[in-house]
Amino acid sequence: MLTFAFVAFSIPPYLTLDPAKSRVPDPGFAPHYPLLVVHVLCGSVAILSCGFQVWPWFRRAYPGVHRRVGRAYVFAGVLPAGLAGVVIGATSPFGPVARVSNVMLSVLWLLTTIAGLRAARGRRFGDHRRWMIRSFALTLSIMLNRVIGGVLYVILSPRLDSTFHGDENLLVQTIAGIGTWLGWTLSLLIAQWWLDRPQSGGRNSRSGPARVGLRSETGASKVAAGA
């Protein structure tokens, strides 16, 4: 519900293809707006499809749909949105700190998704799951970015005349810089915690020896029966 609401709010201005309605100021780079439209539209495909991909029931009940939606997530979502994101991130009007963060986010988004795709094609489904959870976290980091940005604005805007000497551009760049970095780094750290949490490792470590023991007992029974 949150992802659909986020896309419903974010995408309409870019469906008009009118640069005047863009929520991102023009940085003076001619290809910026067309690439921004690609990034928003394809990013919306990724955001709307990724939730289904990490939903265990959906994967088990509809494995064929899972594969088709996964291809859409990669080829109609992350790859074009990520490639466009590298360029628009490098030319962001929100300052050098945000530029570095946006480029790193786009590159990591592409790399984690490609690693997940390669693992699936190699039928290494455990690795596939882990890489795609990281990709999922980076996909949704834009939503956390917006929440953090709102909180930072509430905290920092009263200090416009003191800390920022009345410079609104400096205030915006500070909020954007902190928000972009925290958005994707926190998302990725939470995803990694989820993957490495002790409960998961405990179940796996207990189930492995149990299965080995069961196979050994079964094998011993068969040998005894044959004797």
C-alpha cells in the first residue's frame, strides 16, 4: 500500500513530459530531464514489482509469475532506472555531497541486481535471494530518503537564519546530502541485518546436522535390512 501510494504521488508530474512540472530543479544539463523521466518511470516499475518478488507465499504459489515479474523488475525497472540514475545523480542540483551519494546508490543498485540475476541463471537460488533482498532494500531506499528529508527539514529549518546564515540553498543542499546518504545506507544495513540475524543462522545450523543425521540413520537402516 505504501509503495502504491508513493508512486501515485511521485509519477503524475512526469507523465506530462513537461519540464516545468519537474520536482527537481533544472541543473542546466540538457539530457537531465529526459533521463529523469526514464529514471522515475522505470524506477516506479521496480518499486511496484519488488514487493511481490520478496513475498514468500507469492513465490511459492506462482513461480512462473515470479520469474516474469522478476524479468520486468530487472530489465524494465532497475537497469534503465539505474543507468539513468548514474547520470542524473552526477548532475544533481542538490550539491556535491548528494551527487556522490546518488551515483554510489545507482551503481550499487545495478551491481546487486545484476549479481542476483546471475545467481538465478546459475541456479544458485540462495545467493539469488540474498542479492535480491539487497537490491530490494536499495529500491525502496527512496521512500526512507523522503521520510528522513522531512524530519531533517523540521529539525533544521528553524536554524535557517543562524546556522545557514539565511541561505536557503545551503539548507536544501544540507538536507539533501544527509538524507540521500542515510536513506540507502540505513536500508542496506537493515537488509544485511535481516540476512545475518542470529535466528536465521540458528535454524540453518540446527537443520543441517539434523538432515545429515537423518540421512545417516536411513542409510544404516537400509544396510541392516540388506544384511
